[in-house]
Amino acid sequence: MDEIEDFSEKIVETEIGDPQLQIPSELPVLPLRDIVIYPFMIVPLFVSRDKSIRAVDEALSQNRMIMLVSQKDVDKEEPSQEDLYKVGTVAVIMRMLKLPDGRIRILIQGLSRARVNSIAAGNDYVKSNITPIPEPLAPTNSLEVEALVRNVRASMERAANLGKNISPEVLAIIANLEDAGRLADLSASNLELKVQDAQSVLDIFDPILRLRRVNDLLSKEIDVLTVQQEINTQARADIDRSQREYFLRQQLKAIQSELGEGNELFEEIEQYRDKILKAKIPQAAEEEALRQLKKLERMHPDTAETATLRNWLDIMTELPWSKSSRDNLNLKKAHYGLERVKERMIEALAVRKLREKPKGSILCLVGPPGVGKTSLGRSIARALNRKFVRLSLGGLHDEAEIRGHRRTYVGAMPGRIIQAIQQAETNNPLIMLDEIDKVGADFRGDPSSALLEVLDPEQNSSFRDNYLGVTFDLSNVMFMTTANVLDTIQPALRDRMEIIHLSGYTEEEKLEIAKRHLLPKQVEENGLKKDDVKFERGALAKIISEYTQEAGLRHLEREIGKVCRKVARKKAELEQAFEPAKITAQNVKDYLRSPKIFPEEVLKKDQIGIVTGLAWTAVGGDILFIEALKTKGKGKLLLTGQLGEVMQESAQAAFSYAKARAEELKINQEDFENYDIHVHIPEGAIPKDGPSAGITLATAIVSVLSQRPVRKDVAMTGEITLRGNVLPVGGVKEKILAARRAKVKTVILPEPNKRDLEDLPREVLEDLTFIFVENVREVFRHILREKTPQIEKSKSRAAK
């Protein structure tokens, strides 16, 4: 216990005075895993299960005695009576230490065997009814006992000589111990037996039978140790034989040299030496390569280590240590769409044009799937005239995938960074680390931590791969990363990258990209000629709006490919009679069947308690309708539609605001006591969360309480505070595009989000009217209409 007494926690100790302690018939139970405790053993134990900790506390509060029983199945978290052995050991707790992680460590001493009669599993701890079993005395003058004692002593000493880990102090005690029962228990506790075998010794009450059982187990253990020693001896003999063969082969090599034979290895080594000198390797790496080459000269050509060393030399000489491609900084190269992203890329290229070796930041492109993150990297590589290598990091768990494996392992290879440079054949490629947000971590290491060095311009000039064992300069490599979300990226790794957000494409951009790139690509891939199929603009617009719902272009490309395949089939069947196909908005359904997407549209008329909100999704923006209804009740707020915690809190804040400003909002204060408010968001199978629906929820609640209709042609987004202030939100571009698709005329946004309109195309800004608000009262003023006479009349009839 000395090694853990530095902890500041309280240590409880017990001194065992009288060995003949009175053992009660009921004791708390401590189930044991992978160990059997015998009487008179002093053993430290870690206790982590809640019931076991409470059993220890109960024992300490009574007489410090506890019943130790081994489990039959170690995986059982809460064992029943059937899962425990029937015989255990009564022990006394000598010391107890509480550890910082909630576990406790106890030092116990076994007192006596005991049989478990019954077990009662309470809520706090497991309690047992036991019968202590006194240790019977073995006859001291029996020849059988004397023979067994001598045999066990000799066997224990022989086991220690064969390599069994038995301390000299234990051997000394065994040599002087005359009691047969205690000798059996002490010997069994030092044999590292399986639980079943150790329990079989504990189950035997007769000392002579118990000693005979231990003698049998010792004989079996000695047989195993003997075979183990023979294997070790054989291994040493094999090593001696290998050394002898080495000297003989060296002599044979000298003889062959005298005869002018066997120069193949010498020629191979000279080839390696020439490659090393021509590769212009840095001095430290060159010295290591030449040192390993000398080592190869002294080795036998057929050994496994020789093959490993050859592979290492091949990689070292093939790496482009000094070979680089010349940058062609073409700043006018186009990549349609994503204007803001292109602007940042052109800035980076301009810096590289002005400075030979800039230490630029690592660019991380973040956006939904299919918006062109990887293809943007390819465009930059083309503009720079650099080799492009893409590394997919999705699902990567092993740190060695980045840093490489050590050469001592079978099948070792360099990390993926060095492999990418070897594949590019230049030391300045553009390496795209794809899906960096999907890197995992487990017992094999954390690849994200290994990437910290790779992506840091201050450190990567001396990147050390475990397989190479020497440093490689990565400062010439241009790294780019892609991700769908930022939340899963390690904070330290995210800090090393410049984040560039890629929003989804507008319908106009999708149309232009489809005409320029997707159509020609799919026509060629499906074996058609340019004139075989012609898409009208209306047909493409219909495919975009009614057959796809995404921020990117992948699904759109698949739908265009589906049309091309049907045209290709028609051409193959008709051959000479084939006429070019013309795809129009009217006949798209013939190729793609019924539309798959039914866009949400604004309501047909103003209604009470129904508000149009805007939401961000992984595939772009969408509109959602928030409905509110008041029913007879006690003033409760009921929320349905699978809302997340943040959205529920926003609704609660909106409800509290309406209560606080009831008079100002023309709401009858008694309604809060006499009516329940039910807020529902349709499409209940889809989880929804986030604070951006705050003002929408507030409008729905105020509308239903004040009985004022909501304008049907207005959509909104914004977070609300308890004071009614409107806070900025994200995903504004996607939400506005969704509002435009749904034919909304007016959009209400928080005042700070006015800057987000800079990223929107002109045609979108011209189609919509924007209202910027700082307080939710402004929202109510713009969207809530005054009560209609019909509503007033119905209310008055209800009052009568």
C-alpha cells in the first residue's frame, strides 16, 4: 500500500488482534472476478461496482468482516446466487483507500472458509447467510501427510527453478510450514491457477485431500514449465545455428570472390549506392541510408530482414527528395460558381506568385455533400500545374496510417502522407485530405493528433515517418482538407486550418453547371454523341426542382445520367431508325417517371396560429410550418413534432415573453390560466433542433393567444431572448433559397444577418423583400394582422 499513500484522501485502517474472531452468520458479499481468496491471504483489491462499494462501507460500519465469493462468469455485472460459487472466504478489511475516480482500494486478510446458504440482493448491497467452516487439524504423525508435505515443498522449489514467479520469501515460509491445510492454501495462491482450479482447492475442507489436489495441480504445472523451457532452449539453439551459418556463408562468400563468382549482391548494393547519391537526399537521411546499406552488405541475402531492408531502400531512393514541379500560377483559370471561395483561392495563388516559399495557412473547405469541394481542389492543382493526390480519411482509426509503421513489424509500410508523395513523384503536390471530420480514434491511437504536425507549417518541414526513421520536408506540399461539419474536428486541428464555408448552389447556378459540365460528361459516359440528346432549359429546371433536393449536384448528375441511359437503350434497340431525343419539361416524366419531390409552398390564406419558418438542413434550406392551438386547460405549454432541447427552450422563452407582455400584445391575461397552448411542427418523424425558430414560435404563440391572423406570404428566422431581442442565426443563404423556391415574397431576418446577403446572387435579391428586425415586437408589427370583424363577432357569441 506504500505506493498509493501519497493520495490526500482518507485512509481507513484496521489492526487484527485476536485471530479467533467471532464470525457472524450474516455478512455483506463482495463478488470477485478472476481471483479466489484463501484464508490467511493478505491481498489488495480494487472495488468499482456501486453495490460492492456499499458492501465494503457496510462491513466497515459493523465488524469489518465481509464475505468474498468468486463469480463463475466474470462478465456478469450484477451476479445472482446462481452466478456465484457456494464456498467463499470470510475476510476482514485491514485498510481502505478512496481513489479520485470513485473506486476504492482495500487491503483484506482471509479468516476462514464459509459456505453460502442464501443470498439476498438488496438495493444497496448483496447480503448473505453463511456457515463458517472451521479448519480441521491434520494428523501430524501420518506418513501420508509427511510425504505429501515434502512432495509439495519440492515441487514448489522445482517450479521456481523452472521460471515460475514465486518469491524467495514464500519459498522460505513453505519450507518451514508444517500445517497441511495452510501449506495447500499458500501453494495454490502462488500458482496463478484458473478460477475453476483455484475454487476446487477452496471447496475441499479436508486438509489431506486438499494437499493431494494441490500436489496434482503442481505436477501439471511442472510439466507445462518443462515443455516451456525446452522450447526456449530450442530457440536459443536455432539462434546459435544461424550465427554459425552466417560465418560459414561469409567464408563461402570469400571463396566465391576469389573464384570470381557470386557478384549479384555486390552489384545490387552498388546500384543502391548510385541511387542514393543521385536522389540528392538531405545529409542526415543520406548518412542513414548509407549506414543501412553497409548493414545490408554484411547480411545473408535470403533472410527476412534483408527483404525488409531492401524495401526500405527502394522507398528511400524512389521518394522525390529534390524533385518538384514548376508552378504555373494561372490566376484566370475558372471554376464556375462559389465566387467567394474562388476569390480566397486566387489570393493564395497570388501570394505564391509573389513569394517563392510562402508559409500559407491550410485551407479547409466545409460544406454539404456534392457542392464541389474535391473538384475545387483539382481545379487549383491544374491552375498551379501541380500533381493532385486525394487521401480519404473517412473511418481512419490507426495513427500509424498517418505516421507509418515501424520497420520491426511484419508488413510495415510508410504512412499515407509519404505514400502520397511517392505516388505524386514530386515533393510539392497538392494533397487533398478528404472527409477530415470523419477521422476516428480508438486504442490504436488518434490520427487527428498525428495530423497536427502534418498540417502545421511551422512543424512539417521536419516530419518524421516511423517507417523511414528520418525527417522529410513537407513545407513544399500544399495541403487542403474537406469536411461536411466542423463539430467533429478536434479543436487543436481546427485551429491550424483556415475555414472556408461552401454553401449550396442556387437553381440558376445548377442550371449553368449542368449545361457546361454535367450534360457533356453524362452524354460521353453513356456512349452517346453530342447530337443524340438535347435538354431544354425547362427540362433541366424541372429535374432540379421536382426530382432532386440537395445543396450539391450529385443527385442531379444521377438523374441526368438516368435520362441518358434510357436514350442510349433506345439508340441501341432502334439502330438506324433512331432519331435524336429532345428532353422537354413535358416529357421528362416519360424518362424519370413521377416527380419525387413536392416543394413546400406558402399557405393559400392568412390563418391564426400557423407561421412559415425557415430551416437549415444537411442538403440545403427548407421551409417549415409551425402550428399553435389553444385548448381548455391550466396554462400548460405542450410541444410536439420531435423537437430537440434547444428548440423546446426557445418555445418556453417565447411563451414566457408572451406572458410578460400580455397587455401590450392584446392578450387576455386569464387565457394563460384557462387554456393550454399546443405547439406542433409537422413531419414528426424528422428530428428538429436549433435556436433559429425562436421568433417563429413566438409569432405562432402570440397569434393564437391574441386571435390575430398571420400573413401567409412572409417567412422568418431568428433566435429570441427572454427580453424579446432577436439574435443572428446561421445558414442564411440556404434558408433564403428555400423561401424563394416556396414562392415566399417577404423574409424577416435578424438585423446582424444583413451582411449575409452579400453572398446571394442578384436575381435572388430582386425576387424577395427583406425586413431586418432587432426586437420581436417589430416582427409582430409586420406579420400579425388586426382582428377581423368575423373573429370579434364569434368571440362575442362565445361570451354570451
